[in-house]
Amino acid sequence: MIIHNQIYLNILNIWDHQFSSQTSLLNAQANSPLTRNIIEYLILYSQSRLWTNDIFFTTKFLDSPSKKLNRIENLFCIMHNYKLDFRFSFKFNTKGGIYPISSYFIRSNQFFNFVKSLKKKEIFYLKQIITADGLFLKTWKEIKGFLTNKKGCTPEWYKYLKENIILNQNNLRLNFDLSPTNIQNPLITRPKIIPQSSNITRIKNVWIAYWCLCTKTVIFGRVVEKNHFYNYHQTITFEHYTYIPESHHTSNNLTPRSRPTYLSKCTGCVLSENNIYNNNTLHTCYITSLSNSTIIINVSKSNLTFPNYKKPIYKCIKQFTTIQ
Ligand SMILES: [Zn+2]
Ligand SMILES: [Zn+2]
């Protein structure tokens, strides 16, 4: 029963111990006038190797040390895992963008081939390949238009991005938000963020709403699942409900602002996605959206009937105008 012996317990901590001394050594070296330049050089070397202006950002995209990284790069990677900070007295400034594109495929085993192609094409920032509003991936044709060398077919890295960072293949909507609306508003509750995992979590009895820029309407929905994949913002998939513009005679005596919003199930619209759900014949419209761009709303089943809408009808206490 050696394992349970107090003396041997420390064996399990050897890795932890080694790691913590290595990180403190790195921090010390980065801040000592004698070794500072070397660390700076190593970081710049790594940044050029990994085609990034922010090695700390890029290494965040890996969950664990990787063979393709060198020792110092892996150390950063582990530090993220342990939620440790770097206290470096220097900062490198780069112009032209914020997010280095290479971060988005550091998980691929084709990473260095992708980097080679990007270097040749002078593509460095995510900004160069997404739309100005930061919401969509540009088509390869659009990206090519800006390149000096317009020859060649669709590169493999573009295909990889399409498979990995896109929510909706029809409109190339990105599955993360570059400027998440994290402004705290006490009147607004956003869906709870679940721990990062590769599993999908089923959700019941949660309703959301948000203003959709593309259709210029408020989108209502009953959440069916949450997906919070590693290093991505949480997304939610919901059944789409549309608001019934006609007012019900029972609320005619109320002012428009205090009339409740009635909802009916959408049976399919331009926003419907080609996902596993929509391949069925249930005539339900499923949409996936970024969790943080939606708000929680209170919805209850209603017994009212509307001549042009199928039952069930739901009632949302929150006024349509306040969501807008
Ligand atoms: Zn939209
Ligand atoms: Zn719909």
C-alpha cells in the first residue's frame, strides 16, 4: 500500500513542482536586466515561427502542451491551463489588427503548412479575412481580391477555418464574437455560461430574444441546447418563434406599450440552419446564436387563439419594443 504512504504522496507533485519553478524562473528571467533580451528574443522568434503578434493569445488555443511547440511556447500553454499570469516588463506593438489568424488553426496538425501559405499570401490578422462587422468569414473569392498574388486554388487553411470557426455554412457566420457585448446591464440576464466542454448540453424551459441585424427583427426562441467548446464563446441552439403582429382583442384596451407579445412557432425561414435538427420533417426552425448576444425572457403558454397562427401560442411579458 505504498501509494497511501505519506512519504510517497509527493511523487505525484513532482510535475507541479517542476512546472512552478520553471514558470517563476521564466518570469524572473524576463524581468532581469541580464536575461531580459534573451527572453524577448525567444518570444519574438516564437511569434514569427507561429505567425502571431501575441504568443500568449495564440497558446491559449491549446488545452495542453503540444509536440509542435518548443519549450518556452509549451510553458505559456501550461501557464494558461493553470491560470497563471506573465509579468513581463516589455510589450511588443504591432499595427494593423488585434487577432492573429494563426491562433485559429494552431490545433490542426497541418499548422505549419498553413502558416507557410499565409506567409506567402501576407495574411496575418483575422481582420483580413472577415467582414468589417466582425461577424462573417469572407468568401475565398473576396479574400483573393485583396491579395497581390491572385493565383492558386482555395488553400487548405481556408477549408479548415470553414469547418472549424463557422456556425452557419450558408452565410459563413463566425462561431465566436470578437467584441462580446459584455456591458453589464442589471435589467438584462444572459443565458448562463456552462463550463467548457466538447459535449452538448440539453436545455429546457429557457427562452431568449435578441435583435437580429440581418433581418431587422427581434428573434425569439426556446433554447434546446448549449455548446461551449474549448476556446470558443458559448453558443445556443433554439427553436425559433416569431411574434404575432396582430393584437388580440383581449388586450385591445391596453396601450400598445403594455400589450404582451404573443409568439408562435416558426416553421422555417431564411435563418433556419442546415443542421441535424432541420433535416427532419417536424417543421421546426432551429437557429444557433452566440449566447452572449441574447437575453433571457420570461415566456408562458397562452390559451389565446389567433386565426392565422397554429397553437401553441406563447406569451412574453417583456414588450417587443424593449427588446428592440
Ligand atoms: Zn442576424
Ligand atoms: Zn425561423
